[in-house]
Amino acid sequence: MKNNKRDSVILFVLGFLILATGVYMFWNHRQFVDNNQHAQGKIIGIERNLNMLPDTITSFKQRIEFEDDSGESYDFLSASSSNDSNYHCIGELVDIYYDQDNPMDARVSSFGNRLGWPILCVFSGLLMILMPLMKNVKAE
């Protein structure tokens, strides 16, 4: 019985942390979008992600070019990656947001960045929080 209670507490704490992470991710992206400039970017290249571990996994990031409000051109490597190098095509237009004071701090505005990961974290966190509660209700 003691192990069940300990396991329930661990699941609850982990679930709460994952839930909080999801809420923070959503809030952080929302703040970035609300406080920065929007621009249309163009994918100018697809690059192999060299930061992946282990080396057997290959993923690709998009190099995106955009112009700020003054017409100056910048390019950056997207923070998100894909296992499919054809996920985005060179020349494809994407919505981005960038920091006006530091245009190299730019992010692609995609469903995954906006809602995908936050929803996954919130759902997983809620599931981990509710599992022990449902187990306790079922046991009674």
C-alpha cells in the first residue's frame, strides 16, 4: 500500500511539472508573438541537424530568409526539425516573428510551435495527474 501511495505522489508531481511546462510553452510563444514583429519568410535551404543524438538519427532544419521593417535581409536556422528533408520545400513561404531589436531572434509560426507541444504536454500532464486519482476511486 505504501508503494502505491508513493507511486501516486510521483505521478502527480511529474504530471504537474509536465502540465506546467505545457502552459509555460504556450505562454512563452504567445508573449513572443505579442511583443515582436511579423514577417513573411522564405525557405532558402534545408540543412542536416548536427545536434541530434544518437548519430543514427537524421533530421533536417530549414534555413529561412526574411526582411525586417527597414528592408534589411536576415537568415536564420529554424529551431524545429523534421526527419523528412522534403517536409518543407525550398522557396516555400512561412510566417515568422522576430525581435525588432535582435532580428536574428526569429521563430517560425507553425502549429507545432504554437499549440502542438503545449497541447501534448498539458494532455500528458493531466493524464499523469488523473491516473492515480482514478485508480484510487476504482479501488474504493
